[in-house]
Amino acid sequence: MLIPGEKTPDIQLPLTIEAQFELSKQSPDAFTMLVFYRGSHCPICENYLEELGGELDRFTRRGLNVFAISMDSKERAMKVDDEWDTGDLPLVYDLSEEDARNWGLYISEKREGSEEPDRFSEPGLFLIRPDGTLYMAQVQSAPFTRPDLDDLLENLDFIAEEDYPPRGTAT
């Protein structure tokens, strides 16, 4: 389990724009926000990432670097890049099951007859401070009930205004 206030695992993975994402090289003004999604098979993920892509500038104006990450292969990730309306949201792919587990994500297996990959992670959203420590984590064991983006934006303002500390550090 990742604990707020402690260092997060580094991630070094490809992006669909033929570049490399490296978490430890991020230097946001406020946070790096990682949105782990199930993959190209998930219509709920599509809706959420499209909404996030449409709100991306509201996050970046608050000093966040935002990335969407999945265990999808390059082929599946490029399908998301080509077919979903995610705007300029950076899409990271090839997350290993081991790395997904290191982030505390739940792992699911393919349902018979579905378009799902053999294994994939369930959703999670993490805010990481510029020093690489975890500020906030939310993980889910199912695709439903994602964090509301408007609520998150409002609370990011509160965090900045009140210098609100990370919670859950005594876990």
C-alpha cells in the first residue's frame, strides 16, 4: 500500500506520441496527476478520459501535469489515441502487472467473450507532489464511480489556498 507523504514508485513507459514518460522527471508546480484506466475495451474509461481531456487546461492552469496510464499494448493504446476524443491528454501504455500492483491497483482477468485483454488494472487516481511523494490516492476494484473532475478541481483550489496536508499518513 502506498502511503501519503512517502515516495512513489517511478514509472518509465512509452507515450502514444512516440515519447517516453518518466515520473521522476516530472516537475509540476503543484502535482503530477496519474489517472490509471482499464484500457481501450472500457466505455466508462472512454467517457472519463474524454471528460478529462476536455478539462485538461483547467488542471494545467492549477500547476498539474496530467497523464492517463493503462496496461494496454501499443496497438490498443493507439486505438484510444485515434478513436477517443481525449484532446491533448498524454496517454501512457505498457504498464506491467507488477508495476500496477506496486501502485496498489486491483487486477482483473478477461471475461469470456469480451474484448478485454487477459489481465488489466482497475482504475486509480493519484496526486504526486513535485518531490515524488504521494499526496492522495484513490483506487477502485470496479470501473464505476470515478472521482468527479469538477469536485477535484474545486478541492485542488482548497488544497492550494489552505496548504492542506496529505491525509492518511498514519496508515
